[in-house]
Amino acid sequence: MITDKQIEEFLAQAHRVGDAGLTICSSGNISWRIGEEALVSGTGSWVPSLQKEKVSICRVATGEVLNGVKPSMESGFHLGVMRERPDVDVVLHFQSPYATAVACMTTIPENFNVTAEVPCHVGSEIPVIPYFRPGSPELAEHVKTALKDHNSCLLRKHGQVVCGKGFDEVFERAMFFEMACRIIILSGGRNDVLTKAEIDDLETYILGKKS
């Protein structure tokens, strides 16, 4: 059973996202799996100042609301990712300034590996999802599919979604992706990217993966 202490931690993490400038007002949403249930920011809630009465408790397997608080319209992909990925317990969707600017570009970059932090923490490949209406089943299905084998994805004309194990890991992914997008925007798209050999080198010597 979810405790008041866990809800307070969820609120603190939501406010942390707002303090970092990753999302403003009612844009963005956050979820946290705890056992067979998940805390999800409520529909229309403001993540930067989320309050206890706007936190929805849902059953992960079915989406059933357990406390009478309607979850975010994007709860479909939050819970869908959790069902698809047993290793994931936190999902964050945000409209940070630079990631959203990139999501609205006429031509979106195919490669975001501008610094070592991207392949090491965000992912060397970031799927780009076509525009679908926010909250739609189509968007939820595409996000769930994209994050089956990735930890981050970009939503055209919308924003980004990141997932992972624990708030710190997901927060780090979100911040490093925003940093990469900031570099891309400030360089006017004239940025360089890491080569495959350089990424392989990072995976071997930084992440400890065998070639």
C-alpha cells in the first residue's frame, strides 16, 4: 500500500523537475511505480507545484484509478511503458525549452550525440515520434513501442519522454537531453557529433561494456 511518505517523496521529485525548468505550469507529467501501483500527476495539475490532492494512484496492470483522482491524459503511455519495461519505475514527460524547440524544427536532427553524456546517459539513439494528439491512444502506443528498447524519445511538436530506474537516473537523462538540445539550438544546427568509434570507446571505458 502506498504511504503518505511515498506521496511526499513524489511531490518533492515533481517540484524538482519544475525547479530545473524542465516543465512549466500544466505542461508535462510524472509517474512512479511502487509495487503493483503507480503514482501519476493528475490531469490538469501543475508539476512544478504539484499538491497531494492532485496525485492519482493507479493500478499499473489495468490503469484502474484507486483514489478517485483522474490521472494525466498521458497516463496511457506512462503505465504502458511500465507494463512493457519491468525495469522502469519512473517516467517523465516534459516540454523543456530547448528539447521542445528541437521537436518543432522543420528538420529534426538524426543524431543527438553532441557530448559524451548523451550516449552514456540518454542513449546513442533517440527515436523521434510523429505528431499525434496529446493524450491519444496513438501517441501512447508509439511512445510505449519506442521506449521498449530505448530510454528517451522525442515527440514532434510536443516534447520528450524519458524513463528509467529511480528519480535520479531519469532526472539526469532529462537534463542531459535538454543540454544536448541547447547545444544544437545555440549552434544553429552546425554542431559536430561523436563518431561511432568514439561512442564505442565510451561504452567500453566509461560504461564498462565489452566490445
